[in-house]
Amino acid sequence: MITNLLHLAWDVGCICHLADLTVKAGMKTLPVDVDQLFIDVSYFFFHSSKRKQHFADNWRSLFFCEPHTILKHCTYVHMTSAQ
């Protein structure tokens, strides 16, 4: 029975890889650099405790839950082993 249905099955590959490719393609079509936008937003909040508090208060009133933590941007550094 399964062999009769095999012609109906499609192998689309890894869904995570397809999602990654889709997001990357979508980001290329945007008029702004999304990575830089996130960096700018994180620094906007990082340097002002008043902005952080305003964000937290507004988040609670909109979504009725605790706000997410805004982490400071950290550049990725690839460390290679010295030989």
C-alpha cells in the first residue's frame, strides 16, 4: 500500500534550511540593512534607562506580559586555533 502512495510524496529537503534561505532572500529585497537596524535599536535602548523603562511599561500595556530583555549587540568573532 505504501509503495502505491510513494509517487505522491515529495522530498522538499530540510525545512530549517528552506526557512533560512527564504529569510535571507527576503532580507535582500528590503530597502534597509536588517542587521544594522537591530544594532541601532539595541544601542538606542542601551544608553538610556528612561527609554528602557518606557519600553517595559508600553510592552506590558500592549501585550499583557513581561517584556523581553534587549541584549547589547556583540559582533561575532570566529576564533581559530593557533597551530
